[in-house]
Amino acid sequence: MKLRMLVLVCTALLPVAGMVFAEQKGSITFKKYPINEEFRHVVASANPEEEDPILGKAGDYVVKKSDVDRMMAYYPPETRQRLQENPAEKETLVKRMLEVKIVADVAREEKFDQRPQIKKQLAYVVDDFLSKEYLAKKVMPEAVVSEADLKEYYTQNKQSLGVPEQVKARHILFKVDPAASQDEKNKAQARAQAVLKRVQAGEDFAKLAAAHSDDAGSKAKGGDLGYFSPGRMVPDFEDVAFYTNPGETSDIVETKYGYHIIKVEDHIEARESSFEEMKDIIKEKLQKQLVMFKLEKFIQQATENAGMQIYSDQILGKKDKKDGKSMMFLIAQHFERMGAMVKEKIPYNQEVFARNAKVVETLSRRLREAFMAPGTDRGDTKLNSTTFVEQAKFKEVSQNFKTQTTKLVSAAQSGDFIGIKTQFGEVGKSCNACHSQFRTQ
């Protein structure tokens, strides 16, 4: 939990700003901070041209513009923008910051912060904040995408980065309910024919669409559908639109929505995008992915160096049992990470991919042991391999999974991307076979 969340929690406990409690021998009095006319004068007289003006105060404690900026940095971008655009909300933030400080001072005066449980919780809040700030300010800035990375990604994904074939069209829809009678269909078609004749006579298509179309989404725009690529429209509509020349109008087209008149205004052929066109888009995409890999690599290395251990049996309440379902869940998590890397070639993910593959290999070995162990807990039922046939099947699928993951680790360590993609598919098949055994037996 970030410190700003602590701020919000604390402020919910303070209905009146500017006062704190001071306990005196069995009675409670109120200690007032000088947030009166003098205080308001200090705030009102703050020169906006000053480099770091005071925005609020309580006693000797002041909140400056730099303090507010620092607090705002912990919020999501959309919240920061709202605070910047709305001075009233920023004023509320200053008020909350003062309220939190006032209540915290009360807590310290009463030595509330020295209570063992509070000290532990405060230590966690500090550690949580410190770790996130370190990752954001120290580790993430090291994720720099080079020009060579951008060009390699472009080369590997040139076909998928191309501009698809597109058509710009308008249409007039005469809607027909799928359950409509033949008589109703005939009436709609007659309306379409009458409007088509007016189009062919030279009347303005956009005006006719605005007057007669049943498509509420495009009617107000003169039937304009904008540019669309193959696969966006229903097949019957699309087939006509892409084979009609720009400037021409189609005959009546029937689809599941009713009857259409289509006017094509532009037709763009598919082409490859140049590197310069895609450079910024690729950089933004790779930057996000590289940050993820850098963070994962750093955290994994740090936890390994620290000798981190998770006692799953204690957490899950399972003792002396091999939990096959939990292992399948862990495998699925690592599979998801590797799948994102396999989906598109990224130059710098080999080490991270290999590490994930190695974890899956280890889990596959443990999973095989779980398959072969009588009484294995699958999370819903017990695996009691009482027959030779059952045990043989368990042995077959789990051994195959282990073999395929070992091959995947080898491919990852060698940097053979084609081999990685092929082997990843094989591991997926064997993993599904294992999962099926858990579900069906």
C-alpha cells in the first residue's frame, strides 16, 4: 500500500481540520493551531511567482507547492491531470495533508506509534514504499531500448506491422428484423429501391442517408462509416464494399441487418509500413516490455541472493501432501509469461525466458512425482492410482511433460528462437494432457 493510501485512510478519521486532542489527567481538551485569519492571510498572500510558495500551514508545519507536487506524483496520471486542472481538488489535497499531519502528531504525543503492532505495520508501509520507489527510480530507468532493438523488432514483425487494405464508405440501411414476414421484407426492399433511384439520379448521398437510413450510428454523419479493413463488416456487406470502385454506388445489398445502399469514397491498397512510420509505436511497445523484463530479472535475482523461501504447506494448510493443483497453477503463471515472449520476438528476453522455462521444468518434475504418489491432492478429489492402467497413463503424460520442458530449456539457453516457438507448442500440448488427467480422473 502506498503512502498516499495511508493518507486517505487517515483523513477519513478526521472530521474537523485544525484541531488535535491533548489528554490531561482524565479530561480531554482541544489544542488549537493558529489556522485563523492570520493563517488565511499567509495562504492568500503567497506569491504565485515564488519558486516554492506556501499553500497551507498548521502551527510551525507548512505545506509548500513542492510537497503537493511530491504527493501528486504518487497518483495515477489521470488523477494528477484532474488535480492540475481543478484547483478546488488541489485545495482539498492540501487540507488532507494538513489533517493527516495533525492527527499523526496526536498519535505520536500519545506514543501510539510505539505500540508493537503499529511499529510493525509502519515498517511494512515504509518498506513497501521504499521498494516501489527504488524499482521506479533505479531499476526501471535502466530499461533503454536501443535503435538496433527497434530495427530488429521491425524486421521480425514487418508483415504484421503493415497497413491493411482499407475502404472508406457510406451506407443507407433499411433495417429488417430477422423474424420479419416476407411482406415486411418486400416493403423494406421497395423503400430501398425508391431511394436508390434518387441516388442514381444524382441526389446527395449524405443527405439521403440522413433522411432515410435506419442506422442510428451513422445516420447523423450522412451514413459515413469511415475507413475499415477486412473483417470489420459482415461478409455480404464487405464483399461488395471492397469490389466497388471509389465514387461508385452499389445496387441493393442484403445482409442479416436488412438492405443497404453502399457508396465507396476511397480504397487504400495494403502496403508495408516503413520503419520511420512505426518507430515510435514500436519503441513504446518494447519499452513497456523491456521494463517488465528488467523488473522481473532484478526481483528474481534479488530474491535468489536473499535465499527467499515460501512455505506453501503452511500457507495452504497442507502437510505431507503434494498439491498437484497448486503446481498446475504455478505452471500456468510461468506459461503466461513465456507465451507473451514467444508471441513476438524480443531481442533481450532470452535470459528471462530461459529462467521461466527452468522453473517450469522443475515444476514438471514435481508434478510427475505428484501423479505417481497415491493420495495426491488435486484440489477437488484424490488421485488414487489403484490400477496399472491409471498409473501407466499418469506416468506417460507426466514423463512427456518433463521431457518436453527439458527440451524447451535447451532451446531457450541456445537462443534458437524458431526452436523455442516450436518447442513451446509441444510443451503446451503436454501440459494440457496433464491438466486433463487432473480434471478427468
